[in-house]
Amino acid sequence: MAERTQVAIVGAGPAGLFLGHLLHRAGVDTVVLEARSREHVEGRIRAGVLEQGTTDALRAAGLGERMDREGLVHDGLHLTFDGAQHRIDLRALTGRAVTIYGQTEVVKDLVAARLQDGAPLRFAVEDVRVDGREGQVPVVRYRRDGAEHELRCDAIAGCDGFRGVCRAAIPARVLTTWERTYPFAWLGILADVAPSTDELIYAHHERGFALHSMRSRERSRLYVQVDPGEHVEHWPDGRVWHELHERLASDGFALSEGPVLEKSITPMRSFVAAPMRHGALFLAGDAAHIVPPTGAKGLNLAMADVLALAEALIDGSPAALDAYSDHCLRRVWRVQHFSWWMTWMLHRHPGHDPFQAQLQRSQLAYVASSEAAARTLAENYVGYEDA
């Protein structure tokens, strides 16, 4: 079966769905293809910290109603080290804030909007193959319900994640990649208990890093640093709560426990692929880059890619399309540096090098006591108004 659209979007995560929404609003025809089921896509537990630029973009696209009703606006965050808690006032330092609203909820809103618009959104497609090379008509081939499909288009947006097929379709001679694997992983839990804090807590401790986040006023999201080779079954609930109590401890803070609803281990890596365009094939989000989660940047970086890509595709001029990759990569490398810096500063490093530990304490003390240093963290954390 053959069909035609203007932009074929591979991947129905937040990047692909948001791109489809923006293009649909601009009158550009799109088809979104997704290998997983709708239930799987809407059920994935992922990031939950939205930069101001991301929330502004969602509102401008008519997607902010539920986010504004249910999201939690945070004007600051806390750094805990040496048993003391220090607040970084994001709004006072930058005039901006972040919003806690889970990626799962963003995806649900985007799926609902696309279905309401009646725009094509196809889940559970198989054997996706893309060809967007120079000089050839862009085409996406796939199988659905046992039938072969061929989708011809003007452009292909690869929003299918780190392990997707789109980046792999770019010839190796064209693509340059950079990668760093970290000797840390995060064990995360979703707990059915009200958050013990009004704002996120990032904790540096001799036992390892910990983070207290949340997904709503009723549910907490918490993390502890573990070794990359660890297994979830080695971490019963009691052990996780014990480590959280130890690592988050500070004067006046009390951690509340509750039933653990979900538990997983996430390895940490940095990855960048360039260019983010080859012919009519454009990469966005995790298909082009991965950041460690310490800086809360993965979802926000994907949304920034999509805003730039939507603008380029709507413009349609060779100059706008040619500028896409370089424009995005400037932001990507700034985000990579910030995420690496937060990761370096907050985690326990292998070998427990005392010299390394003293450097980390010095850096944390500087951020906590210097307005200039705190502003650097705050400006990066809330997001960049321009890249």
C-alpha cells in the first residue's frame, strides 16, 4: 500500500508527537509512526522536570491546560551536602522557574490532541525502514497488520530514540559520534506517598548521590546512585528507603515512606551524533543525543530540537533546513557540559578518592555561597532563552 504525506515522523515519544502537533497547526500534513502500542507509550515512566521554555512552548501550542492545573511550579531547588541543605533560588536568580509534570503526562496530552485533530497516528508498526538520502525521494517503509506500506514524503523526522532505525540509516562515513559512559547508575522508585519536600533535593553523600523529586502532590519519585552492574532484585524496598534516609539527611528534614509502585535502574551515558540532518532525514531528541539525567535536560533538549525543526520545515527554504543541525548542536553541547558538570559534582566516584571528594565539596560550597556560581547553575537548570 502506497501513500503520500509531507513529513513522515518516526517515533511517538514527546519529540515526534510535539513535532506532529506543531506541523499540523501550521497546515503541514504529517503521519506519525510508532513501533510500540499506545498503552506502552503512555505508560513509560520518564523525566518530569520541564524548563520554562518547554512549558511556554506547550502553552503556545494549546497544550498547557492540564499541565497548568496539575503541574507543580518550583521556584528553586535544594543542594544537600555535609548534612546541611542549601536552597538555590531559581526565580530570583533568573526570573524563571521549572515545572514538575511527568513526561508520561506530556505524552498523554499530545496523543489526545493528535487524535482529536484526526491526524494520522499509527501504533504497533513493524520493520520500519527509512531512506532520506540526497537525490532520492524520501520514503518510509513499514509493516502493519501484516500488510506492507510505503509512505512517500518530502522529509523524514527521526524521533525514534537512541536505539531507533533513523540514525542507523545515515551512512557511517557521514556521521560523527561522541560518547561517554559513566561509572554510575540510578535506581529509581515511584512511591505512593506525598513528597517530603516542596522543591527538588539533590544530595551529595559519601554513600552516593540521591535525588528527591515528585510526580504529583500525592506521589514521590526518588533515586539513589548504584553501580551500573546492579540488579533491581538486590534492592528490596527496605534497603532503598534506608539509603534515601541516610543520603538525604539534613537538619529539619524528615523523609516520608510509602508503598513502592515502580522500581528500575537507569545507566548513565552522554552521546552526541552529528550532523543531525542527512538529505531529507532529520534527527531530533534521543535519536541524536543522550544526556545523563542529573541536569534534567533530556526531554527539554528534545523539545528544543523539535521547535527548531518545526520552524525549519514550515519555512522550507534551503537556508532554514541547512541551519537546523548547527543550531541544535550549539545547545546540545552546552547541555552536555552542564549535565556532565552536575554529574561530576554530585556523585560518589569509584575508588572514593579523597582528593576528588574534597574538590566536590569545594565546588558545592562555592555554588551554595556565591551568587555568581548559583546563577550559573540556575541559568543552566531553568533552560536557555537562546542557543
